[in-house]
Amino acid sequence: MTIFASTTFFKLSAMASAMVMALTACGGGDDPVLATQPFKTLANVQPLVVAHRGASGYLPEHTLESYTRAIELGADFVEPDLVATKDGVLIARHEPNITSTTNVATLPQFAARKTTKKVDGVDETGWFASDFTLAEIKTLGALITDAERPQQFNGLYKIPTLQEIVDLVKARRAATGREIGIYPETKHPTFHRQLGLGLEDRLITALNAANWNSKTAPVLVQSFEPGSLKEMRAKGLTTRMVQLIDGDDYDLKTGKISYAAPYDRPYDWAVSGDTRLFSAMVTPAGLAEIKTYADGIGPWKPYIVPIKGAVDAAGKLRDVNGDGKVNYNDASSQPATTLIDDAHKAGLFVHAYTFRSEQRRLAFDYNKDPKAEYLQFYRLGLDGVFSDFPDTALEARSTYLRELGR
Ligand SMILES: [Ca+2]
């Protein structure tokens, strides 16, 4: 007993000494000797805050102004979605169809460009980036796409090229000394390839020119189509890559993700006759397959924390918050799936999308506090968030760091 006690004391003393040394080494100062807790992220680092389409909660998405604001707010990465112009220049837009994100529909000189194209098997009518030269694209103004967000900047900002975004981020890195990165996505890669405007070669060329084609470059390349990532890997892209994982909607009665085209499977799978759904990607076998060509996954949030409504005796969804409507705001978050742990076991990091602050986007049990949602995911060991409101994501991260004694 005595021997055991003194051995334990010795071990504790040794641990305390080691901690004091560690704290001294990293400038811990006069803080009490408290063990900091490890992160649960794959690399044991704090979760990454990715500004989704820039600071898109505040300014028209995918503009230099939106990316700049995101960087000023402290975001780690900015996220440009990429589509191609008629003359083959990569620009930042969420869709090839630029009707809702620009003022093109109001400009009489482009009225005749209105057309219908099939995008991932679905007919879309409007104006498409691939029918405009870069010079023409530069005459357009960007719009904010959410009616609840500030409207006063509509039409003021131009559509940026990938090159302009790289230049902006490099300038901000140099000015601030911060490790700011870009998170480009190949948007509808099969659609672009069929137009003869393949995105992959163009992105690789741009990253080579930026001297950013390496595993340690501040670049994460993402796509919903595995074929796009595999093509870039085969063609010599060595940056970290992320397989995005989508779904169509929630079934609030069951708390399960629902699947309907074109959001049921990657479009390159649909074209090649692969009948698996996106859900196949979150199984251990699916994760192992992704690990052969990518470094992480970017799942829709409910793959990690399902959202489920309350059902009454008649089997109908209940109006839990009593506002007379039955919707997402009446549903609550459910116990987490094993996806983060499963992905980490497969050697993949997990960046989930999309975190938004509006009340209508928050499940009932977050109690109208967007930070509660971030904290739930951070505590699960999520490696990064795509957020329209990077400042809120960062506030929640600060709280999380304090919880860990950091
Ligand atoms: Ca309600």
C-alpha cells in the first residue's frame, strides 16, 4: 500500500513536472497547471473554419469583397466554387446557371442568351456562364441569393476569376502572416467536360502556376464527383482532396436523409450506371474507397447529426415551437452517427456543410443559438466547418478551445 501510494505520487509529480515544462516551453506563463485536453480531430489540431462562398451571410457570394470580408473576420480558408466561361476561364459561381447569382436577367443586351440546358440530367432555363466570354462576365454584377440577407450590395461587385482569388489570398497571406487557404470545388465536372470546357486541367494549371500543387500547399480541392478528383490525382495534382457527400432532403418523421435525383448520387456515377447512392460513401467500405484518392470527406451535416421531428399519436409531425407551422425548426438533433470516428479510422478528415445562422436554419434544440450547433459538432471531433458566417464559427471555436483548456 505504502509502496503503491509513493509510486503513484512519484508518477503524478513527474506528470506535473512534465506539464509545467510543456507549459513553460509554449509560453503558458502563470496559468495553473491544468492538463489541456487533446482535440478529437484527425490531426489533433483545432477545427478549420472555411468561409463558404466567402462571407456569404453578409455580402454577395463568390466575390472578391465576400472573400476579403471572410479573411477580415478571421476565416482560415475561403471557398470558391468553379465554373468555366465560354473562353475557358475558371470563375467563381455556385452554378453554371448564373441567373440567380448575377443581374444578367436585367440586361437587355444579353436577353437573347437565355436558353435551356441539361445540368446533371435536369432541364434548367436561364443564362449560363459557358455562353459568355470572360469580358462579358465582367460586365455583370453579383447578387446575394438569400432574401433574408443584406440586399444593398446587389449589383455592386464583379464576378472574380480563380486567378484573382489566388492573387487576393496570396496578398492577404503576405500582409497578415496568416495561413489563409483556398478550397476550390469543381462544379458539375461532367457537364463541363461534355461542353469541352473540362475544369480539371484548368485547375491544375492554375495551381501549378501559383506554386500550390503540393500536399502542404494551402489548398483543399473538393468535388461531389469522384471521377473529377481521380482525374486530377492521375494528372499529377498532389494537393489534399475532399470527397463531398450529398443528399436530397430530410425525412423529419424518420430522421433519415432522403434521396432523389440529381442529389441522390454523384452525376458521374449516374452516367456510368453506378446505382449506389451517396449513402454508400459513408460506410466503412465507401470510406476506404475514398481514401484511395482523397484525404477527407465533406458530408452534409445530417450524416453526422441526424435531425428528427416529434410525431403525435396520429403519426403527424408536431408543431413543437408553437408557431403554427411544422418544419425544420420543430425538429431536434439526434445522437451522432459514428461517421466522424469511422472516417478518422479510415485516415480521412471530415469537413461538414453548411452552417448558417438564420433562425429558420436551426433545429429546435439549438434554442435559436447557432453557436450551439457548431459546439455540438466541434465536440464530436469534426475537423472543419463550411460556414456562411465565419465570425460565428470562430466565436464558437473560441468557446470550444476554452473548454479544452487551450
Ligand atoms: Ca413550428
